[in-house]
Amino acid sequence: MTMMKSGVSITARAHFCAESDPMLSVETIIDDSGLHELIAQWDSLHERISPRLPFTTHLWASIWWQNYRRNNVKAKDFPRLFLLRSESGELVAVAPMVVTQRPGYGPFSAKELQFFGADSNVTEFRGPLCLPEHTPAVVHSISTFLDNADGADWVQWRGLRLQHASTKLPTEIRQTPHLDTTVHILRLPSSWEQLRANLSRNMKQAIRKCYNSLASERIAFQLRIIDKPEDVPAALDRLFTLHAARASVAASIKHPDVFASPVSRSFMLQYCTELARRGALRIFQLVINDEVVATRIGFKFGDELYLYYSGYDPRWGRYSVMTTVVVEAIKWAIDHKFRIVNLSTGADISKARWEPDVISYFGGFSVRKGYRSRALFDMVSRFRERSLRAIVAAFLVAPQLPDKLGLLFAA
């Protein structure tokens, strides 16, 4: 991993203890010194935590940093990788974070510590990799470390999963609903028939419709699964085209073109190619008359399948080909003994109709003590609030405007 490389090898260590929380040692790494040993520990921790998200892996963080790091007049990024260990030395949390300095140069810059993933929602989830019971200690330890090390003016927290519904965020965090998110988990039975039997009547009708609409016109389809590295570029090119086509459709639910920028496409090509080399990529394609009319990316982590972004040809929209792709992917997962299909983040009807388990993650801000930091935070917050109101107002007038809400809080 080369994301932490700098001119000088620096590893800072400090020990803090939150009230009623176990003692944790906090390490901060800002270069790649000794990181090869960490890769195995990071991957091992990821394997022990469910749901397993691609965005909290070492591979995602490494490739993301290569593609998205900023170093210009507007903003400059400095990596901060926090490792938290128990008293026995066991790695219990990894927090891949970055100090973003705005403007990039000068004595009046504000410094915000945030998780990797400040992009156009290519990174669907941003947060620490840890078990829910460790979340309060993770927050307290990193906050205390920053207060002592003068690392940033404030922290933008995301992806904080609490152990119980009654558990509250640590008191130092000001919860912000825009930074909250949900993950939707479909737990798989042993057969498709068993899963289908437990679906709602409306969902059963929707599934019948997508298959019957094709059959009634004697249109045959084929499910193709891309999993070889050499096939990834062509498969992604088609997905980018269909994803953009989906974004252009006038509908009640607006889907932004997440992969409009060259950097997002470059990142995805690198990540998917490497994942294919590891045998963990599945790109599902619905093929009709030798043409891919709908597609969705799947990431395989053990017995869990994460369904990522998709796209379809609007000319085939009336056949509900996107629903067909998802159904076929779920059937494939059941046949291959997967335990979970992750329907991805965010709440919408396409997920809710599967009646999945919903896991909530919370976000907010904690501000460093001191007049300067609080003044800078208040100024930036007011700017973001005004921008948010302007975007919402414009969206109500013109629903086809690109979705900039994610960018507002990712920047």
C-alpha cells in the first residue's frame, strides 16, 4: 500500500481511555512504513465484521487515495490512518481518514478531518471499520488524540454504527442527519422459492411482470457474469454507458451519473480489475440479442455479495430489465450458497420492496476546543447550509439537475 507515502516516516502513538470503555492504544500512520504487515491485519478485521463493505477495505482505501488525493490551491489532503488496538494488541478498528486543508495554502486555512471517500458518491459508505461495541471508544480516542496533537479544527464523522437502538452518539458529536445513512441486508434462505414465498404481493407481481413482459413477446434473455480481469474494461465501458443513460431518464426518482468524471472511471477500472484478479468481482449482465441491456456490479466477500451501481438501456425500460438483473443476481447468490446480499446504501423503494434488514449508521461533527476552530467551523457550516438550501430549491424547480448533495458534504 502506497497511499501513506511521504518524505518522512512518522508514526505517532498515544493512549487514552473513554469512561466505561476499554483502554485503546491509538496509532496514527501518515506514510507506508511498515504497512505491509498491517494489510493482513486490516483484511483480517474486515473478514470478522458483517456486513462486509467494499469501502472499508485496504484495497479500496489504497486505490482511492491514488486517484482522489487533492493538492492544489483550493484544497490539500494529508492522510491520517488511525489504528486502534486493545490492551492485548489486537487490532479492533481502522479509520482511514484525511485532513483536508482549505484553502490549500496560507495561514488562514481551515482543517477538517474526514473519512476517505470525498467523491461523487463513488464511495457509498464512509466510516471506520470496527464492531458496533467499539464505536464510542473509537470516537472518544480519536477525538482526544486530535485535541492533544493539534491535527484538525473539526472532525466530520460518518458511518458510526451503535450497538443498541437506545445507544446515543458520544456527547462530543453534533449529529447531522445529512451524514446519516443506512445499509440494506437481504438474508438468503436455502432456495429462491422460499425467499419468493415471503415477499409481499406487490413484489411478487413486479417479478412476474418483468419476466412475463419478455416472454409474451418471445424475447429470450441470457444472464452473463463477468469475473475475469481481461473482460473488465469492456464490461465497465458498457456499464458506464448504461449508467449515464439511466441518469438521463426523466423519472420521479433522479439517479445521478456517478461515473461522469474521468477520475471516477479510472478508479473503478483499477479497483474492479484488481478485485477480479482476487476472484471477488461479479458483473451481472442481462443480454438480449447479443446486446447488454442492463447490468449491475457485484463485489464478493466470503459469503456476502454487495450489489453496487447499475445501468440499463431506457429503450428496454418497459420490460423492467433492471429488476430482472437484480432477481437473477439474487438467484445466483442463493445457488452459490451466499448468506447475504447487500442491496447497498440509502433508502429507496427498490430496496424496501425486498423487505431487507436495515442497519443504521450515524454521522455528525465534533469541533476542536478553541475560538479559532469554532469560528472556522461555524463559517463553513453556514456556507454549506446556504448551499444546501439553494440546491434543494433548484431541485424542486428542475428535478433533472445533477445531484450535488453528496458533493456538498464530501468536499
